[in-house]
Amino acid sequence: MNQTHILSWILFTPLIGAIVLLFVPRQLDNAQRVIGNVFGFLGLAVSLPLIWRFQIGTPGYQFRENYDWIPSIGAHYSLGIDGISFLLVMLTTILGAISILSSWSAIQNRKKEYYILFLLLQTGMLGVFMALDFFLFYLFWEVMLVPMYFLIGVWGSDRRLYAAIKFFLYTLAGSVLMLLAILALYYRAHEVAGAGAAYTFDIPTSLGAVPQFSTTLQRILFWGFFFAFAIKVPMFPFHTWLPDAHTEAPTAGSVILAGVLLKMGTYGFIRFSLPLLPTDAVARQHIINILMVLSVVGIIYGALVCLMQKDMKKLIAYSSVSHLGFCTLGIFALNPHGVSGSVIQQINHGISTGALFLIVGVLYERRHTRMISEYGGLSTPMPNFAAIYLIATLSSLGLPLLNGFIGEFTILSGVFQVSLRWTAWAVVGIVLGAAYLLWLYQRVMFGPVTNPMNEHLPDLNMREYATLVPLMLLAFWIGIYPKPLFRVLDVPVRQIVEQVNPGYYNSATAQRWGEKPPVAAANDAARTESDSTKALAASAPPAIIAASSEPIAVNTAEKR
Amino acid sequence: MVPIGHYIFLSVALLAIGIVGIVTRRNVIIILMSIELILNAVNINLVAFSRLVGSVEGQIFAIFIITDAAAEAAVGLGIIIAFFRNRETVLADEMDILKW
Amino acid sequence: MFPPRQDVLRLMPEIILSLSGILLMLIEPFLSGARRTLIVTLAALGSGLALVSTIYPATLPGTAFSGLLRIDGFSVFVHVVVEAVAFLVIIGSADYLDREKIQHGEYYALVLFATVGMCVMAGAAELMTAFVGLETSSISTYILAGYRRDVPRSNESAMKYFLLGSFATAFFLYGIALLYGATGTTQLARMTFPTTPGRERLLDLGLGLMLVGLAFKIAAAPFQLWTPDVYEGAPTPVTALMASGPKAAAFALLLRILATVGAAGTFWFWALWVSAALTMFVGNLAAIAQSNVKRMLAYSSISHAGYILVALAAAAASDQVELGVAAVLYYLAVYALMKLGAFIFVSQLGGESERHMEIDDFRGLAVRQPVAAACFALFLLSLLGLPVTSGFLGKFYIFNAALASRLIWLAVLLAINTVIAAFYYLRVIVVMYMRQPNQTWPPAPMPWAVTFVLSIAAAGTFYLGLFPGRVMALATQAALSLPGR
């Protein structure tokens, strides 16, 4: 396999930027933000070649890089993306560049640290989506915690300390459990592989061994990973950190938090939790039921809480709980519509909620308040702003021709194949969503200007257009012509569904929904061994695992 | 010959006296003496065992311990004097600047 | 009468350390004027040379002095750790001693002697040697703890350290005596399970008492009570030494006994398990309540002893001793660097007479001394165990060893503790980065020596956090070099 370094470049460009910034003297105030922005855009620029170099329809991971990192435990520096991570990587680089640009005037003190941390954050998030090694994955997963913590804690608003610490502790608690689960998986996978096999953290290899575990262990592993992801998403009972963190974070932080960080949770669900679902039908159904209920509760609860918010940012934060509920709902429908709809919805949420946070940021920069009651009738002084805000609102509530509709509709069609009841509840969530978003819009934008301070607010400036317009274009594009996205997702989603829900493609439901039986057999031969997640599900993994690395196993095996 | 049990009994008695002294007495110098008692209990044990198992290691060890006890006492008394100079007390429960 | 040449070479680091210590004490009375520079240079040179000369024992493994010492990969690893600690502490103390006006040669001599003791402990293959090493290091540190002679806190610290330390030594000795009675030898390698009836009880009792004695030294619960007081009262560079050096040496001794004496593993296992769990919780929970940074770091070192005990329990539990032992060794190296860095930083920031030790004094430090604050934040994050820092990999290897030995609950407790620990480490970071600067006192500029120590510690923290392969390989080799059970 020819190794390209494009992923490494994407991954480390922000880091290089952070290091360069480290050496920019503190006095050069302007240089710091210029350099920060340059690297923000450079990060986007180096990721653009992915768009034409990514081969749609090729199963498995692409752009793989694989080097030994800590041979004694079998940890590798191993990167690669498939359709799902490709979309998320692009989302990260786009939103990253936009949020860095949006901080231009919002961040006034300690710019140097701000941009350094932001760039570090960017590297951390990209790493999570690219890593194909559990150890590396965990590293990035945890690393990204620190810059976010500082971003909230240093540049946030009034209750920032509380929010920052809460965010940190919640996430840390989840991820430590995940570390234990990763290790358990690591050992068990090695045992399953048989004596002589090397220990490895390789994600496809480890997950491939899961079907051979006992149901109890599968269950334990599933829940071990579950908490880390559920906290990140956040799913219903674990969501309480989110409103605080979103509300207190600086605008750019909120954009990234909502746009990308939460997606790490859903990405984890798709990439790890699905393959970890117990093979035993009863145990699996049990887990699915719990998750479906939690998702639906999240959707409805988040929407209801939104209706009562006085603070714009908090409202949008709670709307994330509701929207992410759709994403998890789709994932655990375990069919292609559900999963690909979920990924699309994740992208959509990044775009529309990111835009909404930027919009609140625009207002906040002008008036330094986020209280809804302070505003009203803004469409008079700020007509262009009103238009963009309207588009963002409509895209977030799922109006046809805008992106939100595509995601939600696909998810609902996926969930519908599984259960009518859950679909019905989710639709209630959509209705409520329309209610709170439109009501918010109405309160802020329509009517007479009630507050004299709002009479002469300036409309958007060039930089603000530059941050918002691209997102609007993306929203329209996905709303009108989502086909490229579905094409990118088709193969990876198919692979995942085949693996976790093997009966699906032959079932009557699938036929009715026009799904063709898998073309798996033909592709299998062409696939390289480490690329495949699912071939392992069926057959014996030793050969594949043995192909990886060596030492510690030798050490332990040759014990005196 | 005195059976080994007697030596062990004596040694355990000394150990017990030492521990009780350390735990109950307030005067630092008495605590120091109690520690010395335990060290001597160790010495008795070592020498007795040395006879029992027929090796000379125990006796050599006892000499080391005697030397060490001397060094320890010297340093200990030095510390006590420094402490006394500043605080005019040698009572353990008056060592209360740092939360105990 | 003269010992064989290679025995002497194997003992080179200890010899160099002792000689430089003695030399320092001898020449000090004859110096005047620019003596400070000369003394510090000599001391640093001595410890640096000792570090370099560790190459001799590294290339000449084997037993020395008729089996009193055992020079193997294990002892070399610990040698390097404690010698590096001594080197950094010596460089890091100079400015502190100036500020407190206690710049004397014997301070450095005592640090060097303490290091000799620790080195001997690391190589001891026999309990008499172990005892001599233990006492050499302990007595030197007793004096160092009370080195600010005119300060009541320092006196009190030394007093408490001395009383509890010698109490612990007495226990340790009593244990040795019983062990000797049970097995008829003080050679660790020859301590087989006694065949004479009635003596197993003696062996168990002896091992138990020894464990108690060493538990005092490593500050394992329930014998940790002295730690916060002593660490808080001692001069801060000495605290840095105490927290990293002697602890490493005591753990090394524990490990060697564990690996060499077959009965110890089985007999100690539950004691280690319970103590590990207790120590982690006691340290972390108490640390949350602290307002004094130095004291908080003291409690944090208790909790870290708990983490290391988890790996020790893992080594005791399984037949794969080396996984646990390597984890302990790696963590000791990692821990020594980050803890040393943190304490040296605190010693610098504390200012004259250690006045600024409250968390509140760190307010807004990031604005006033960004680089130093970043270093300290790095150490704290490493102590917390976040990836990219060495603390994470250290903890990872412990998790790894614990799970390999099927100590699942202990691993879970460790995970819980990591989260608890986040509370107090983050608090300091919050104060440094997210509060307005305290305007009442200007922070002193960082002297170059302190900067040097901090950069070494920070660089090590990154290196061990990103590229653990090499050091871990050494640790594994070291673990394998222990005589198997």
C-alpha cells in the first residue's frame, strides 16, 4: 500500500501553527491573530485535496498511514479515513477555519494563548476522527479536553469556571472508563487471537475479535465505551454539562463545541459502539431499547427545555441535546437509512447550530448580552442579518430545501423501519423544534424595536459575512443536492450495517425499502486485510492479528 | 542453655514496652528512648537467632544496629535541641504549627 | 584485603557521591568569598559524575562484595532515577538556599549522602545492606527536613519525620530479625520457605513487619499520616527530594524483596491491595480540602504512592511479575520528574521564607509569568494523567499491569481516583489562568538554575509521554533482570 501523508499534514498543520505562535513575541498583538488565522485557513486548505482524492465506493479505510509508535505494547501511529470520518474531518476543518476567523475581534485579551489553544484543539479533534489505533484515539480524545477547558475557562463569560470544570470532570469520568474498556478489549482480543499473536491496539483488528467474546464481556465493553460517548454526545441523563459549557464558552468555542466536539460522541457510537453490540439477540435488543428511549427522551426533553429559556445561547445549547437525540436515534436504528441519516444530520447540526452560535456571537459582540428580552425587532436595523438568521433557523428546524430536512427525514425513515412508536415521538420533537426556533426568531427579530439601544445596531460586516455565508451555502447545497454525501456514506454505512445487523439486507423490510442484497462477496477478495472490519466478524482473525506487531508478547510468553 | 523462647519473650516484651511508650508518652525524649528500646529488642532477637541457626550474620547485624542507633540518637537529639530552642518545649502534642 | 576491581567499579556511583560529599564538607571551612558558586558546582559535578559513572554498573552486572549487592538492570534503573533527582535538586536548591540565607556546603553533602543511601537500597541483595542504605538516606533526610534551623515549622517537620521514620525503621528491623530467625539468613536470594514447623508463622510475621516499616517510608495508608506535615514544613527543595528520591528507593527495595522472596508475593498481596485502594482515596480526598499548594502536593504524592502500589499489587498477584515491576519503575521515573518539577517551581514561587504557598497566591500567574505557569500547569496535568504527558503513560502501564493480573476492581478504583484528583489539580490551574493577578507582591524573576531544572523536567515529561518506547524497554529489561520467583 502506498503511503500518503496527507492525513498527517491535515492533522499537524494546526499544531505547527500553535508551535509557530509560541515563538511570536507577546507585543506583536496583530501578528498573533494574523498567524492564527493563516494557520486556521491553512488547516482548511490542506484538507481540500481530500475532496478529489477520496475514492467514493472503495470499501475500507483510505489514505492509511501506519508506523510503529510504542512497539512494546503494540501501539501504532495509524491513521485512515472512510466516508464517515471523511465528512467529519471536512466539517472540522471548515468549522475550525470559520471559528478562528470569527474570533478576530471577539477575543481581545491574551490572543496568543487563545490561538495556540484553538489550534491545539483542532489537532485533537482531527486526530479523533482519523485514528485507527485505540491508543492514539484515546490520546487525541483526552488531549482535546485541555484546550477546550482553557478556552471556556479563560475566555468564557461570567460562570465560566464552573462550566469549565464541569465540562472537564464529566468528560474525564467518561473517558477513564473508556480507557479501562479499551484495555479489556485489548487483552481479550489478544486471548481470542490465540497464543503467539501480538498485542495490538489496531481498531479494526480489535473490534473484529468482538463477536467471539462472551455476551457478558460484550455487554461490559459496550457500557464501558458507552459512557464516554454518551457524555460527549450528550445523551439525555448525561447532558447537564452541555448547556453550561456552551453558554459560557466564547462564541468560537461554542461553535466548535457544538459543531465538532459533540460529533466525537456520535462518531464513537458509530465506529465503536455498534461493533461492540452484543451478538446475542436478546442482550442486543435490551441495549437498543434503552438507547432508543434515552434518545427520544433527549429529543423531547431538550425541545421542551428550549421553550423555557431566556438566554439565547442556552436555548441553542439545549436544542443541541434535542438534535443530537436524532443522531443517536438514527444510529441505533441499525439500518442504512438511520446511520447515514445520522451522519448527515451530524454535519447539518454542525452547520446550522454553528451558524446559530455565530449569530448569537454577532449580537453579543454588539450588545454584550444574550438575554432574549433585551432584543426585539432587530430586523429593522439589521436586515441582512435577519435574512441570514432566518436561513439558519429554518435549516436548523428542518425545512425542506435546507439541510436539516434531509438529515431528519432520512433518520425518521430509518427509524420507521424499526418502530412506528419511536418515529412518532421523534416527530413530536421536530414540531417542538420548529416551535422554539421560530418563537426565538420572532422574539428577537420581529415587531417594533423595543429597546432603544438596539435602534442603531450596525448590520453584518465583511468578516461576519465571511463566516456566515459559507455555512449558508453549505446548508443550501446539502438541502438541494445531498446526493454526493450519500454516495460517500453508502459504502462505509453498508459495511457497518452488514456487520452489526447481518440479517438486514435479506429481510423483507430491506426489500420493501429497495435495498439490494450486499455485494460483499465480490469485494472481499479485493480488500486488503487490515482495511476490513467486517470480514473478521465472520471468520477467524488470528492470521490478521498476527500480521501486526511483536515484542511484549514474546516477553510475556517467554516468562521463566 | 537458655531456650530460645525466653529470648523471644524478652524481645517481644521490650517491643511492647517500646510501642506503648511511643504511643502514650508526650515527651519526645522518652519517645526517642522507646525507639531505642525497640532497636535493642531487635538486637536481642538477632543475637539469639544467630545462636539458634548457627550463623554469625545476626551478630554482625546487631553491631550495625548499635552503630546506627548511636547515629540516630545523635541526629534525634540535635533535632530536639533545635526544636527546643525555638519553641521551648519537648512535648509531642505541642508540635502543632503543622496540622498533625 | 582490597576488594576486587570490578566490585569497586560496580560501586562507582556510590563512591563518587560519597567522596564528593566528604570533599564538600572538608573544603567548606577553607573557602571564603565566591564560595557559593564553587560549592554548588562541586555538588552538581559530583552528582552529575555519579550519574555518568552509572555506566560501570550498567556494563558490569553481577553480585558484588560477596553477595551483599546485586548490580542488575533493575538497580541501574533506580540508580539513574535517584541520581538524576539528586542532580536536579542540587541545582534547583541553590537559589532557594541563598534566599533563606542557609547556603552551606553540608546541605549538598547531605543530599549526596542521602543519594548514596538510596543507591545502596536499590542494589541491596541482602537485608543488612538494605538497612544500612535505608538509614543512610533516612538520617540525611531527617537533617535536611530541619535544615531551616530557625524556623519552627522546619523543626517540627524534622521532628515528626525523625520520630515516625525511626519508629518505622525499628519495625523494619524487627521484621528483619524475625525473617532471619525463620530462614537463618539475611541474603534475600536464600530466603526459601522454612521447612522447620512453626517457622512459617515467624516468616509471615517478619514480612508483615517489614512491609509496615517500608509502608511508612513510601507513605502508604494507613501509615501516611506524617507525610503532609513533614512535606509542608521541610524546605521545599528538600520536599522535592523526599517526594521523589527516597520513595523510589523504598519502592525499589519492596520490589526486590517481592521478586526475590517467594513467600512475600502471596503474603503481601492483599495487604498491598487494601493499602493501594486506601492510599489513593486518602491522598486524593484529603488533597481536595487543602488550600496550601505545598500541602496539596504532599497529599497528591500520597495518592501517587497508591497508584504505584496498584502496580505492586499487580506484580504480587500474577506470575507475570515483570509487567507490574516495569510499570512501577516507569511510574517512578515519570513521577520523580513531574513531582520534582512541581516542587521546585513552588519553592521558587514561594519567595522569601516560603510566604506564598496558598493557592490564592498563584492568582493570575499565567499573565505575569506565562512560561513558568505553563510549566507548572504541565506538571499538574501530568500528575493528573492526561495524554501526551508522561503521567498518562505511567498510569496507562499501571492499568495495563493491573488488568493483566486481573485486578479489575483495583483498576476501576484507580480510574475513579483519577477523576477525583482532577478536582484539585484543576483548581490550581483555574487560579493561575482564569483569575485576575494578585497585585500585592511582585513575583521574583526565575533564576536560570531553576529555569534549567524546570525545562529538564518539562522536556522529560513530554518525552516520556510521547516516546515511552525506549525507557519502557529499559524498565522491562530491568524487571526481567530481577531474580525470578
